[in-house]
Amino acid sequence: MGFFKRRSGQGVGHAPVEISERHGVRSLHLGGPAVQSAMRIRDPWYLELEYTRAMMACLLLRPEPRDMALIGLGGGSLAKFVHRHLPDARLTALEVNPEVVGAARAFFALPPDDERLTVRLQDGAAYVREHPQSQDVLLVDGYDARRIVEDLASVAFYTDCLAMLRAGGLAAFNLWGSDRSFPAYLARLGQAFGDALLRLPAERKGNVIVFAFRPPLPDMSLTVLSQRARTLESALGLEMEDFLMRLRNWNPTSRSGFLL
């Protein structure tokens, strides 16, 4: 049986933060049944939700990032993974709800800030706009109880994301393929990033990760990516070879010139 535990002291204007547990998996919810983040209690560092693992396929396309930013902390799954497995990377996580940060640290083993991890209570769109050319990788996973936060899905925001990236940088956006606004979001990404987009669908749910690049574009030769996928899969325990196959199937002749 699962249970819900509501956090006390909810922030004004924010959805209530709730925690559930079922079959050894702890989940975070924001005012509804949708799972915003999940952690297997016996293996708190593993990326339990497939879409989070798919977002880390960014390392196939932009290896060895030095500076990374994350919009939407949730239970801290991505932040924990980067902190544990990428010792040369610095991550800044942006979250507007203080109760989410408290829950991530109290229930989901998010470590305290240090020289490689900084959690900021700040609007992610504003932070992106104020820090041009500062990041190698940007991860965007900003949802409320029902849908993507609209301020994180506008042409202006996507244009600011492009400006935030250093040359050769990459942004990864978690979208819902079943959202009726998905085609509009994809079109807006195209307005900001041009043809430099790749889609990676998750298998078990409707998530579609969209990778967007700031030129110069990476080496997308199959030889390079296949070797990198094998190396990353062995090092990180993520299904990188499967992700590469899906990228090839969903982007066979990208207009940006990527030949997967």
C-alpha cells in the first residue's frame, strides 16, 4: 500500500508537496497524483524514471561538461546523479518552491550545497536570461501539477536558453508528446535553435526529450557516438546504446546535417 505525507508550511502560491511510497519507490507529487520525481529507497542514486535517464543522454552529444544548469529540482534525481557521477562538473539547480527543496533534502537524499552543487531558490527563466554564455549543458524540467510551466515554453525563453549556452553547448528539454501544445513547443524551439534539434522519446511514458544545440555542432558520426555510448553505459549504468538507437530511428536525416 502507498501512503501520502503532506509537507507542512506550504509556500504561498505553490502547490502542496506530497510524498508517497509504493513497492520500495518514494515519489514526489505537487498537488496531484502525477509523479514529479521518484527514488528507489534501496538505491537512492539510481535514476528511477526513464525520462531522467534519457535526459542524461546529453552526455552522448556534449561529453564532459564543465558547467551545467538544471531548471526544476523535483526530488533532486538529476542533481544527485550529476553530483555523484560527474566529478568535474559544477551544477546549479533552480527551483522556485522552497518546500520542494526541503523535500528533496529530507526525503530524497539530495546532498548539501558544496563547490560542485548549488541549489538556488530563484525563477529559472530569469536566471537563464541573466547568465548568457555561462553553461555547457542546460537541463529544463519545469512542470507544475498539470503541465509544463508556460514561462519555460515560450520563444523568448528558448531564445534565452540558446544565449545561455557556450559555443558547442546543448540544452535538453523534457516535453510531453501527448500534450496538445507539444507541436507548438517544438515549433518554438525551432524558432530559437533552427534545425539543430534532436528528439529522444521515452518508451514507458509520453515524455519526449528534445536536445537543442548552439553551434558549432558536435561530431555526430556513428563510429564516435557508438564508442561513446558503450563507454558511458559501462561507466554510468544507463542504457546509452538503446538511447543512441532511438536517436537514429527518430532523427534519421535531420535537416541540421546530423547523420545518425
